[in-house]
Amino acid sequence: MAEEKISNTLGLLLRERLKERSLSMRRLSELTEIDTATISRIINGKRKANLQHLERFAECLGVPLIDFVEAAGYPVEQQEKLQTDMHASVDEIQGVLESSNIYDNQFSIERVEQKLENYGLFSQTDEGKNTILKEFDEKLQKVGGVGPFINELKGYYKKFTSGKSTSFELVLIGSVLLYFIIPVDVIPDYLFPIGYLDDALAVQLTTKSLVKT
């Protein structure tokens, strides 16, 4: 009965959002590239949506991803605690990943640092700067815009757009903003909510680097 209730909750939420935007299931299928029959089964409680489905729904319907995750019945309590903990250790993150059974790769701080270095270079290009300016607010809305590491990112965004920091500081700030914005990082964002654990660590690493400057 619990599973049926969860499915109906997600189905009701999807129906409401489709009605608000005057969208049909066929049109949602075109936007999300999810088969219409699959969407119908999810809405009618005959199939449980996976995390990839939920991310596409959230992106196309302009709804914070966490709303769909909760409606679909995925547990978020433990991961949210770590997601909002700026001092989560690599071991803690790896423990959550292993217990989730949906992420098989080994997590390491070195992989996060390498991504940050690459994004730092990209942030200094016109394309990288435009990506930050155009997509930061949209990504905030997608994740719900809450949590200590989100507040840190908002501060960094203000510094980046003001351009008043040193060139080195702007590289560091740009790198973490892009890490947050671009969904394919060390832990893909579609693995919600654990997909944002590495983003929190990236913020922590950037903050430490900025303190040293």
C-alpha cells in the first residue's frame, strides 16, 4: 500500500504540473525523450520512476528536483544531512555511495580536484563565463536553493559577476561554480541527492584555497 501511495503522489504532482503548463504526456515525452507509455505508467502508478526520469521531469517542468524525489518515495534524510555538511569527509561520502548501491566508481578527492582544475580554465573563456551567467540561477532552482554549501555558492556567484576579485581568485570561484552547474562531474547529479555530495566537497576545497590566497 505504501508503494501505491508514493506512486500516486508522484502521479498527482506530474498531472498538476502538466496542467499548469498546458502540456500533454506526448509533449512531455518529446521534451524529456522518455517514452509516452513509460510516462503514462509512472503517472498512473504502474511503474516507479528512476532518478534519471525524475531529473528530466524536473528540468522540463521547472520543478525543484527534490520535490519529485520525495514524491517518488526515495529516501533523502541521510544524504541531505551530508549534502549540507561542509565538513563531510571523503570516507563519509564513500560510505554513503556504497550504501546507496547506485554508484559503483571509487570516489576520491583527487578526481574532484582535477575536475576543478579543468573547470577553472574553462571559466576564463567566453563560453565558460556565459555558462555561469546564464545557468547558475536555473541550477539553483533545480536543486531547491537550500543548504550551507548553496549559500557559499551564491556568495561566490556575486563575487564572480562583480569581477572585483583577483584573477587567481576568479579562476577558483569560476571552477566551483561550473562544477555545480555542469551535471556530469565526479558523481553525476542525476544520482540525486548523493550527486551533490561531491559539489559540497568542491565548495569546501575552494574555500580552503581562497583562504590561503
